[in-house]
Amino acid sequence: MKRWVLAGTDYVYPRTTNKILEAYLLSKGVAKEDIMINYAPFGHSDWQTIVSDIKKFGSAGKKTAVVSTINGDANVPFYKELGNQGVSAKDIPVVAFSVGEEELAGLDTKPLLGHLAAWNYFQSISDPLNKEYIAKWQAFTKNPKRTFNDPMEAHVIGFAMWVKAVEKAKSVDPDKVIDALPGIEAPNLTGGISKMLPNHHITKPVFIGEVRADGQFDVVWKTDGLVAGDAWSKELPGSKDLVGDWVTLKCGNYNTVTKKCGGA
Amino acid sequence: MIAGPLIRSLDRGATIFLTICAAATILIPALNLLTPESFFLHVPTYLVALFGKYVCYAILALSIDLIWGYCGILSLGHGAFFALGGYAMGMYLMRQIGTRGVYADPIRPDFMVFLNWPELPVYWYGFNYFAYAAVMILLVPGLLAFVFGWFAFRSRVTGVYLSIITQAMTFALTLAFFRNNFGFGGNNGLTDFKDILGFNVQAQATRASLFAASVIALAICFVICRAVVTSKFGKVLVAIRDAESRTRFLGYRVESYKLFVFTLSACMAGVAGALYVPQVGIINPSEFAPANSIEAVIWVAVGGRGTLTGAVLGAILVNYAKTTFTSGMLAPYWLFMLGAMFVLVTLFLPRGIIGTWRHWNAERQAKLSAAREDGAAVGEPTARPAE
Amino acid sequence: MRMIRDRLVACLLALGLMLAALPANAQSFQEGLEKFTTDSFGDTDDGITAVATSGHAQAGPVILALQEGRLAYDPASKRVFIKTASAVIDAATGQPAASVPADLKTVRLNNRVRRSIEAAIGGLNLLSPDAGKRLAAALAVFKSHEAAALPALNTAIGKEGEARIKRALEEARASVLIFKSDAPETDRLDAISTLRARGDQEALALLAGLPADAPANLKKSAQDAITSIQNNLAIWASVQNAWYGLSLGSVLLLAAIGLAITFGVMGVINMAHGEMVMIGAYVTFAVQETIRTYNPGLFDYSLLMAVPLAFLVSGAIGILIERSVIRFLYGRPLETLLATWGISLILQQAVRTMFGPTNREVGNPSWMSGAFEIGQITITYNRLWIIVFTIAVFVGLLALLRLTPIGLQMRAVTQNRSMASSMGIRTSSVDALTFGLGSGIAGIAGVALSQIDNVSPNLGQGYIIDSFLVVVFGGVGNLWGTLVGALSLGIANKFLEPFAGAVLGKIVILVMIILFIQKRPRGLFALKGRAVEA
């Protein structure tokens, strides 16, 4: 991949992600003019211009990929326009950071075959615990077609961790539970054990999945083990010196250069 | 000079209203701060903040009633003035955070540091002073209303057309404030406030004081509105509401009257927003949403259009109902209830609660006096709905 | 990229070998097949190369089956099978398999593998008897512009009979020649002019990539070509903006046209108009869901069935609303506004309760999927059909109002109610019918909008403000005004978007409308006469 389109909804999460991504791509030697960043409003429904811009950007002879941080409802018209304008995953693959099984349920996925999504969990991952939870969820919602997705899995793990922390702290007082949380482990639904870190993030595997015709994802790439969540990006000048540590430092934004709590 | 209209404006209802205000100003903070939690009349802090929010909504309702109930201007964009006042206050509060933000920049708020803004934009200058912010709270909504009204009323945009373009105005502002490039924090808006005038916003005493300040502001706005509507000026407003062309042909400059009252109303809405923000702790672009402005109109309609106490009562009642019903089992049905309220009030209670009550009273009085005077002419009931 | 090129070279070499009728490399074919059985994308990729270069008679069918997801393997015996509708074929022999293992697994694909397949098929097909395959092969070579393809291309150009494919082949050759420094200069100049004639973004990229050591006159010629293509593209960009504007305008018109009846003709401020559109979209969803369950073959006709149904459902709900609420509020427009806003909340919540808060899937029928190209712009079928549909609705509505008795009565009642009444027109039922017509048309709009937007309970909210602005901007009570208003807003928006971005463009439009209404409070085409002050 030589050229990158970073398309997102105009709010903090896409802006943060794109900022980190841009810094990362530049550090990997991608030229500034080979990165196109594009923002659209919430619920944007007329993607004709943006999709045709992506197409133009992608047909300039270099391999192009799109990283989409488009949020929520705007995704359906976006993917419809992609499909109709004939942008196929073979030519310009789209990697989405916030499109999961639940979003695809509102879409005809046949034209989207091969587009990608990055998550810590996919419903299609074959694991006994995963199958059990999906079966429970579908029984609970009384809908055998109801999808399960990454944020739901996060809740499963989070609640399991909370229960263990409460048992350890022998109290439901929030402050005591927070102190008990780092170090707690709970099984995730993809065959691993997630652990709460001192920075209040947990370890999880990272998967890249490919859209299948049935609205599910096929895992095409995954990390070897579990990845530890960073509180602060290592790619950005403002935040690379910051760490979060609630166990020894008791600080969410400790600066390792100035040795002070309270940011850059 | 000033005392005249003020005294004239204080009839029995207004006196009762102001007495309630005075009582609330003293009693609720006192019950919150001075009584122990176990005391049966103790008012918990979250309720003080909640009541404070209702009071701010009541000021907004008053400002809408002033132009709709008395001058027939239905603005579907009053939430915009409310939010602008709120943003002005929010900018002051952001500047007060100083080095306590995540990035600890003494001048720039966190979101600007994050978005790599090299320096504070010019329009943020001065907001570190409360006095400047206070002026802006009145000036920004007032100026927008003045310019908007100047064009709209001079070219005689009336009725529904005005409603639609005010709605377009607030929609455009929603979109604008959502933009990160606009310099107001994008969809996250302004939040994470620490201090107001040197006091911690979260502190119990600050919350109680803010509540008291809101009620006092409500009382002041009420008195101003009373003074306006009971004056000769107010009579002309009602004349414009009921027959605009006729009033114009009688020689009154209709657009000047409308412009004055529209601007005044926008300033009041701005004050309401400014008091609202420190109490809820956040201001974001969703406050501009057209639906919010329409909802505010229904508060006035429920309470009684063209009655100032009605507007206040409507705002508090509807919001109390909203708080009650949107939490708990009935939450999925709240929109049904709100929707039904819109329909039923317009169909069966066009005068609103206070208006209907006054109408009944007037009819009873008329009947009584008619019986007494044996067939004397019955006067027109007061507080007829506009249009 | 590199790998694909290599593979392509290999394929073309294989092609050459086949032409020379040398014996096929059966061993490499067998090894390739085994690579498919490891469930690893990397191995599958290598397998494709091995199979495609083997020259084996089964190579074509195997690769085709792989592309179509019909290639399966048995993990235990490492044998590969091709699944067809009727039978399971042993990939190695091409004969129906004698015994089929129980747990066959499909060979999985990803984008890298799909590209390899395409390149392999491209290489295999330059001389295919099937015209479509030859064209695809030419395009694949154009993309890879690999020098080794030249001899095969020359042969193919010589044999090609169809002008369209011949041009594609020549363009492919030009893409090769332009980079080939040992080619005769006249050939390279020809290549530049071929690319110049192609005149699109890809040609531009190729020309810009001309090696720096090329002769001066070649460089100059390429530079001229680049300037010419850029000018040409700039013109096409305006055409494209105009087309997008037309398409956005037609969506606005469709959303607003029902409102032009209820608001424009009747003067009812119907804030629930957006919800009528939403109901139309949900009717489409319900129709498609029924078809999926009972008769999937009819899917392509789902929209045709949904249109009358949506009209009836939305129209009926509209009449219900008019009879139960709005008729009590005639002459009180601001109250109507509030009451209908309440109705819109109720309808949204009702739909949310019935269908759930999430988006529902409404598919595009095959005749509304895909796109075709005119010059340098891509025209998608769904947008094209929506424009056609909008025109049909507009003309139909105009005809209904102008030519039919009920249209005459509607116009009579809205122009002078008491006079119409004294002429014997039942004004109240005309009111109900008019409102039903406006709502029904909103429902039809919903069918079309379901093809490009989310089908969720909030669908209508997104269109209501725009619709009112279109009607007011165009001039209340004038269908032509609505048409002009919608199209000019759409086109203005799309011309602003490239400069200002999607958000700012929309804000600028809103501000412009507000200013315009100040200037002309009654819109572009204002009604004159007594109706104005009423």
C-alpha cells in the first residue's frame, strides 16, 4: 500500500485516530501528499463526492487503501455508494475501525466482500466460550439471527473482572474495587485470558477480519498473543512521554521526561 | 419613571409568583446546606442541581412566551440563543481550568492543544474575565437576534416562514458547532469545568448558590416581562399579534416593536443558557438541535401561552414529567407521552393550564356579575390564543 | 505488487509455452493443488502461481472454481475438489469424484489471493475465445504494465477483431511501451498519444511516471499530453459536479414534493412529513422481507410492488391524521406545526417499538446496482433511476392536479374554499384526499430513499428541515418552484462541496437560504394576488 485515505466522521475519535495514523504513516516513509484526510458530518448521507474523490485518489497508479473511522448511521450510505460506484476491495480495500457485525446487519454485504475491519473480537471466531455466549444472547433476545460484537464482548469481560475485583476487595465501594482491579484476569471470548493492567487498560488480541457475504467476518490476520492497551499513543509528539499507572504512580498522565503528574 | 410600570405590573398572580421565588431562593439552599442528610426535609445536592436546571428552562420558556404569547412570533430557534449564552459561559469556565487540564496548558483549553492549534483564537480573548463573559452572554445572542430580526422583520417575514428560517438558523449553528475547526470543541463541546468565580463548580455550596442565582434571574426576567407586557408598549405588541397589518396601518412601526422584543427575548434566553451550563457541567452542539427548540415551545403551550406564570409552570411541569418518565419502566413510552402532549394540548387545551384556569375564572365572574346585574353584557374573556 | 507482476510474467510465459504446444508440467500442477489444502493464504497464493504456470488442462477450471468459492479440499487426504451445482469433481483429473469425503472445507480467499486470481485469469485469457474475458485480460495487463507481456499483446492485437477490445489491448501495449527505454521512439510517441486519447486519471498517472532519462521530445510530448488530459478532466469534474448536484437535487425534490402539496397547496405545516417518508421506507423493508421469505426470485420486482403499497399505507395514515387532528386546526398554522410535531414523535417511537431502533436492511435490486461510465464520470444506476423516478412522480403529480377532476377540485378548494363549497364541492373530503395525496407521495419518496439511505426510525428527521427549505425557497403553492428550488439547492451544494467540504458547504447553503428569504419572503416563484395575505 502506497497511498492512504483516512476518512472519518468529524469528531474526536476519528480525529485522534487519524492523527496517530498520519504520524505513523509519515514515520514509515509515506509521503504527505499520498495521505488524504477527509471528514464528513454525523449522519452524512450523500457520499457521491467523497467516494468519487477516493476513487480518483486511488487510480493515480499507486496502491491505495482507505482507513474508515466513519461512525454509525453514515456507514450504510457510504458502503452503498462504494458498492455502486464499483470500488471493490481488490482495488481499494476499506479498513473500518468502527463497523462491526451489528452495523452490517443493516446492509446488503455482497458488494462489500473483502473489505476489512479491525477489532478485538469477531462473532465468527470459533471458541467454545464464544459459542456459548452467542447462544445465550440469541436466546435472551429471542432472535436467532441477532449479532454479537466487540463492544458486547468487552462488557462480558468487564463484568467478569468487576465480579472478581469485588470478591477480592470484599466490597462494592467503587474506590476499593478500582484499587483491586489491576492484575485481575478474565477469559475473553476468543480463547485467551485478558488481564487488567496498571493503566486501567486490558490485554486483548487484535484481529483483522474480512467481510463475508453473510455479514460476518473472516479473520485474515491476528496478533500472535494478547496486546497491552496503551493509555497514550507512542506516535504523537504530545503524548509519547506520557504513561498511565494507577498502581504505583497513581496518575493517569505521568510524564516520564519531566517526572511529573499532569501532562505534557 | 421606572417604578411606575414596575408597580403596575405587580398584580396578585405576580406577587404570589415572586413570593414563591423568594421562598425557593432561601429555603432550598438552606434545606440543602444546613440540614443533616437524615432530616426528612433535607434536599440532596443532586436535586438542587436538577431544580436549578428546571429554573433555567423556565427562563427560556419565559423568553419564548414573551415573543410568542404576546407578539405572535413563533421562534423555533430559541435554543440557539440559549446555547450561545451557554457557550459564552462555557468559554469562561474553560479558561478558568488553567493548568489543571490534561495537557496543563495555561492558556489553551485541552482540545486546542490536542488539535495542534498554535495559539488561542482571537474570539477566545477576554473570556478569562467574568465581567467580559457576562457581557458576551447578553451581547452574542442579542446581536444575533438583532441582526436576524433586522432583516427578517423589515422584509416582513412572518408566521410560519419566520418559524422555518429560525429553525434553519439553529440547524446551521448545530452543524457549525459540530465542526472541530470552528474552535468550540466539536461534538464534545466544552466540559470538565473546575471553578466559577474562584469557587469549585462541584461543591455543594456553589451548587446551592447557582440555584439561588438562577431563581433570582428568573424573578428578574419575570418582572422585566411583566413590565413590558403591562406597559403601553406591551399593548401594541398584543395588537401586532392579533392584527399585524391593522397595527401597521394605524401608524406603528411594527418591525421596531418586534425587533426590540425579539432581541430582549434572545438576551434572556442567553442568560438562561449561561446559568444552565455550570449546573449541568457541559455544553455541546446538541443544545442547538432544532428538536430542543420545538420542545421548549411546547412547555409554553402546556403552561399557557400569553401568561407569564404559565410559561414558567409549563417548563417545570413538563421537565419534571420528563425526569420521572425517562427513568425507569416507562422510558420507552416517554416519546409517546411527549407526542401526545403536543397533540392534546393544541387540540383540547389551546389556552394552556393557566390560560384555561383564568378563562374559567373570568367566565364564572362574568356569570356571577351577569346574574347580579341581570343580563348585563358579558365581556370578552381575557387571554385569547393568538392567530 | 511486485509478486503479482512476477506471477503475471509467469502466466504469460506459460501462455507462450502452451502456444508452442509443449507438454504440460503435471508435477507443478499437482504441487500447486496441494498448496490449497493448508488453509494458509500465503500457500494458496503460491498454489495459484504453480497451477497457472503448469499449463495443465485443469488449470483454468481450478482457478475459476477458486474465484467463485467452489474449490474445496479434504484436510485428511489432501485432495482438492471442485464443487458444481450437480456434482463434486476431482480437481486433479476433471472427472466426477468416486468418493467424496464428509468434511470438505472451502479454500478461503482474501484480497491478495483475489488479486492473484485475477492476474492469473488475465494471463490465461488474452487469447480466450470469450470477448469479455479478453477485455478483462487486457485491462489486467494495462494495470500491471509488465514488459514481458509485449509479445503476447502484439499477437493478440493482430488477431483481435472487436474494436473495443482492440483499443484496450493497444492501451495495454502503450502502458508497457512508455516505460520500455529500448523501444523505438516512434512507438513510444504513439504510446503517449494513445494514452492521451484515453484521457483519464490512470493515463495521467502513467504519463507522469515517464522515466526521467527519456529523450527530450518524448518528455515534451508527455507533458503536452498531461496538460491536455488535465484540462479535459477539469471539464469533466464540472460535469460530474453538475450530475451529483442533479442527483442530490432529485433526492431533495422527492423528499419535498409531498410537502409541496400539504404545505404548499393546503398551507398545513406538516412536521410529520418526514415520518411519512420513513413509513414508505419501512414498507419497502416489509415487502422485501416478505419476498425473501416466500419467493426470493421476485426480489428484482420488490420496489415496483413497494411503490403502490407505500403510497397506500402513507396515504392512509395521512388521511387518518388529517381527519383526527389537522382538520380541527385549519387556520391556525402554528398550532398545526406543534401538533404534527407531536405526531411525528409518536410515529417514530411506534416504528422503533415495532421494528427496533437499529437500521434494517433494504437491498438494491440488480437493476439498481452498479454503475456505467460516460466519458470520465461514473454514473451509478441507483442515482439514475432515482432521477428518472423523481421526474415520473413530478410529471404524474402535475398531470393529476391539472388534468383530473379531483385535481381541479383540489385547486378550487385551496384557492377559494367558500366559493368551491358553494359550487357543490365537498371541501372536507377534498381536504382529506389532498392531505392523503401529499402523504402518499412522501411514502413513495421513502421507497426511493431506502435505496440510498439508512432505514431507521430517524430517516425522516434528516429530511424535514431540508424539505421545508426547498418548498419555501421555491415559493409556496408552486410545484415548479419546488422543482427549481430543489435542483438549484442540490447543484449549489455539490459545487460548494469540493471547496468548502461537506459540512461547511451545507452551512453556507443554509445561510444563503435564510438571506434569500429575507430578500424574497415568498420564495423564487411567489404567488400573486389575494392568496398572499390570507
